[in-house]
Amino acid sequence: MESIRAHLLLALAVLLGSAIPFVPTGEMVSGSAAVASHSELSISIIFVITWLCSVAGDTVMLLEARLGARKLRPWLANRKFADRVDQAQRALTGNAFNAIITGRLIPGGRTPVIVALGLSRFSIRRFIAIDTVACALWALIYASIGSIGGRIANHPIWAMLIAVAFAVSIGALIGQVRRFYGWLRRRAAQGARV
């Protein structure tokens, strides 16, 4: 009974976290997978729950952006976040599949991509098909990180802390690599203008 409650709590957390912009849910998945290594929770069920709930939550966020587009556009006009949405729209124009996959996997990339999709008339069916792949990869990565963390430590609390720290570190590293890549691109563009 406790495992059912824990799985339902994780499902609700991932669903709500995916439906609300800027809520980090990967760490919850990693922590749950780490605890599962020391309890009756199932890592495969954690993977399936996080996969399906993240697709559902992303779809809810897409519908929120689409239904609120009239109010969202003026709000974005005066925000720094608008630049990230514009970048996401350009990426979606080039290759929607890559943009959605990358947006889901890069920390902080999901919301701008989904908002850009919501402001456009991108097919919801096509989004769900691509997002299903993206969320499967995302759930697999974070559940694997948690599983590894769970095997490193002998106690579930330490396992969870290690898994969450590892997930946060990977996210921070990806963010730094992304910033460095952006800096290189800006520098190359400035050199081309000279």
C-alpha cells in the first residue's frame, strides 16, 4: 500500500511539475529512483509514471500557452524570457523534432519551446508524438541517475541525496556548456562582421 501511495505521489508531482513552467522535476525522479533501490518501489514503474505524466503535463502546458496566447504575447514583449521563446521559435522552424527533444533534455529549455509551440499553431498531435519520445529519454536519464545513486549508497536518504546532487550537477554542467557554446557563436558572429 505504501508503494502505491508513493508511486501516486510521484505521478502527481511530475504531472503538476510538467504542467507548471520552470518547476524542476528531474531531481524528483532521480530521488525516487534512488529510494527505489532500497525499498519496494519499482524503478521500471517510476520510469513509466514519469514518462507518461511528463507527456501529459507538457501537453497541459502547451494548451495553457495556446489558450492564454492573447495575454501571453504582451507579457512576453517586456521580458528577457521573450528572447528564449524567439530562439525556440527559430529552432522549431528549422527542425521541430530536434527542438522539442533538446528543449526537454536541456535544463530550462522545455518552457520556452512549449510556449513557442503554444503561440504558434503547431499540431497538438504532432507535439504529443515528438514529446512522447523526448519524455521517454528524459525519464530514462533521470531514473538511471537515481538508480546509480541508489547503488552507491547503503542508506536510502544518502542514496537520494547523491542522486539529486548528481542530477543537479549534470544540469549545471549542461547549462555551462550551453552558455559557452552561445558565447562561441556570438564571438564567431562578431568576428564575421569585422
